[in-house]
Amino acid sequence: MSVVLALLFAAKLTYSPGKKFPTMRFQEKLAAIQQQKNSVLCVGLDPDPARIPASLLPDQPLPARVLAFNRAIIATTAPYASAFKINFAFYEAMGSAGWSVLEETASLLPDDVVSIADAKRGDIGNSTRFYARSVYETLGFDSCTVAPYMGQDSYVPFLEYGDKMTFILARTSNPGAADLQERDVDGAPLYHLLTNQIAALPAELKQAAGLVVGATSPTALASIRAIVPGMPFLIPGVGAQGGDAQAVMQAAYDAPGAVLINSSRGIIYASTDETFAEAAATAAKRLQTTLASFM
């Protein structure tokens, strides 16, 4: 175990945040955090068992190793992050124990970040109401990702939680995004149709709406920003997927609270040996500094 990691475990892997934020709407809270920390960075907590350092609690079961991994990553990267995104898939794959790890991981997040449930929910209205209740009431997340393929009833129940933020998938960064999202609809891509529908929502719903827009096409990103100035964007794809930080910030950033740039693998797997926590901190600080230069 590295010296830094040993010290973190001895200190129970805690990070002492800056000032606490009073109850406020998501975008207001995020803007305040970003101004305090000079950061638009979101760290993705995607714990792949195959990439967790072999030296980390080797005699313990997987859920305990994942929790220890997350605890170390949070403790070392939190000074540079304004948000953490927890991808539910990596926890659900561990069965019932994974849900406990997910809840415990969420409880470790400090006060000066926002939490994102990367659950990509989306169903008929009655089911969606219960998905929203699970994420926002039972688990207590600040925000959630939602897939809109089934129409407005797949995301409006989430938007009814006005102090939360629901990030609706618009134009994603994966190679398969072009299969549907780029399809022409009356002379414009499908993601423009969706964006215009979100822009036309009643004010009380729109204030709780954000979009997931991938970093791999700054042109698409800029075109979406032109439709919804100031709306919060969760932007994956910088780092392992090849998105350029400068191009993304120039296309999307227009105010504090309007952009979160997510990096998962590029930070949490910066090293897969016993120095993983220090390496993650270095990678997070480097990206935070780069992004801050365009704020």
C-alpha cells in the first residue's frame, strides 16, 4: 500500500469540504460550488472489478474492495470536483450487496459537491414516478440521467422534483449515438427535436431539466447550446473517449452551473497499482486546471 493511501486509511479517508450550502435549487447550488472551487469537473465512479488494484484488500469480498476503492478516490479527488457521478450498472452487477455499496458510496460524498445518479431511467409514466421516487427520495441523489425514448412521460415525473436536476439524454458520446440521434427529422437531427421539446416545457418543469450531451462532437454541442442557453449540460466523453476539453468548453460553457464535464476512466484508472489514489488526484487536478482556464 502506498504511503498516501496508508495515510488516507489511517484518517478514515475523509475529505474536509469548504463551506456548506443551504437548501437551494440544483443549478444555484452547482453554480455556487463551481465558483467556490473553480471547477466544472465531475468524477465518474465506475468501479470495474477487473481494474481495481490487486493490492487493495485482496482477502476481502468484492463489495468491500469496491467500497474501499471508492472511498479512496472520493477522498483524493473531491478537492478538484464539483460533482460525482455514480453509474448504477457497476453496482447492480454485484447484486444486493451492490446496492449497499452504492448507498454507502453516496453517503461518502462531501457537502461541496453534487451527486448524480447515472441510472438512465426511462419508462411509462406510472413506472417513471417510482424510479424518480427511488433516486430522489429513497437514495437522496441531487440529479439523475434519464432516457427520453418513450416520450415526455418517461421524464416529466422526474422534473416534478423541482429542487433536483434531471439530465435527459440528447446527443451522447458513444459510437452508436448516430443510429438514432443523428436521424433527420424535418431537416434537423433528432436530438434537435428533443432539445426543442425540452426548451418548450413549462417554466416550472424546465428549471429542473438538463441535458446529457457528449464531448465527441463540439459542433453538435454548440448547436444544442444555441437552443437552450444556460441550461445545465452533463458532458461525458472527455478523456478516455477522446473529447477535447478546450473545444467542449468553448462550445458549451456560458455561466457557472451550466456545465459539468465528466471523466471516469481517465481519472479513477490513471493507475491500477497501489498508487491509484494519488494518480487519480493528479489526473483530476490536471483536468480541473485545464477546464478552469476556459471558465
